[in-house]
Amino acid sequence: DIQMTQSASSLSVSVGDRVTITCRASEGFGNSLVWYQQKPGKSPTLLIYSASTLQSGVPFRFSGGGSGTNFTLTISSLQPEDVATYYCQQYASAPWTFGQGTKLEIK
Amino acid sequence: EARLSESGGRLVQPGGSLRLSCAASGFTFGNYAMSWVRQSPGKGLEWVAVISGTGGSAYYTESVKGRFTITRDKSDNTVLLQMKGLRVDDTAVYYCAKLPTKWYGEFYFDTWGQGTQVTVSS
């Protein structure tokens, strides 16, 4: 199984900050990676697929990058409504696996 | 707009059985693969099972093989997860999720339901 590791379990940031969340895979696989956002008490929603393609309706302040084993999710200017837990997921090979999540909090 | 709504979760004893249901609307059901994903405090998000748009193919995560069965019914646009031999570590919120394609390649989830809680405890 491919193990997905998000380097930080939580981040405390200020409104307006640029935030980068990282995700590392135990083996390389190109760009078959997505990012989800899960707000408190809600279901996950898809933000980015193919590592860097923004899902329709997602604000442009979100962007994704990386390939192989190292991936990033960047929020260019954090807004209060971005408080959530963010998860990466690989879909290169079954079983499709998730990172453990990075919880964003406002300072 | 695609919508998914799960039902059927409840408290069940270890070794028991349960059937979860997911009602789909707002999209052409047979054109998309469907999946179940669970979330627990201890294990985070975990993909459980997936079924192709035609219903002819299905995959399972190793820990549920032989115990869980995913099926779909095109007559009423529902996805079912039949669970038997339930264990304490199956306790989780179970989400129904839609994939962006009928089957090949894009095994991620572009629409999620609100989830249904399954608790396995004596």
C-alpha cells in the first residue's frame, strides 16, 4: 500500500497569511493526487485533482503542486472560512489511501 | 447538482450485520462509479469499497474482503453496503461518495454524502 504522510497535523495561521500544506507518498506515482477540505461537522469536499487542477467552484486562492512523492496545497491568502482539516489522497494504485489530515486554525 | 444521502447506520453488536443505503440524485447514475469511505478518530479517512457504473466490477479494501458487499440498483439510484461479521474497529462514519468517471483511472471522490454513523459495541 502507498502510505501518505502530511508533515503537520495542525497549523496555526493568521488571516491573510500564505499557507502551504505538504503531503509525501511512500513511493512515487506521477500526479494522481487530490486534496479535500473538511470543515468541522461536515463531509469532505474536493478541492484539487491531478495534483494541480482546481475543482469547479473552488476559489482561486487554492492551488496544488508537486509530482512523484512530494505534493503541496497552498492557500495564497487565508480567509476565515478556510478553517478546516485538509486531506491528501492518492489514486495511483489500490487501496486508495489518505493522509492523516492537517488542521488549520486561526491565530 | 449531484446529491448523496446515506442511511442505515446504528449501534450493532460485534459479529452482527448491517446494511447501509445511499440514495443518489442530480446526475446520470449509471455513468459513474460509486464508493464507500469511512472515517474514524483512530484511523482517519479510509476507502472501503468501490463499484463500477455498470455494477459489473467491485474492489474492496483488504480488511473488509469477505465481510462487506457493495451493490447498486439502477431502478432507484441507490448504492448499498451489506456488512456482516462486524468488528469493533469497523466503528466509523460511513460516507457514500461518487467518482468522476464510470470506472477506469480516476479513483477519487468528487461528491460526498453527509455520512451515517456505524457503532460496533457490546
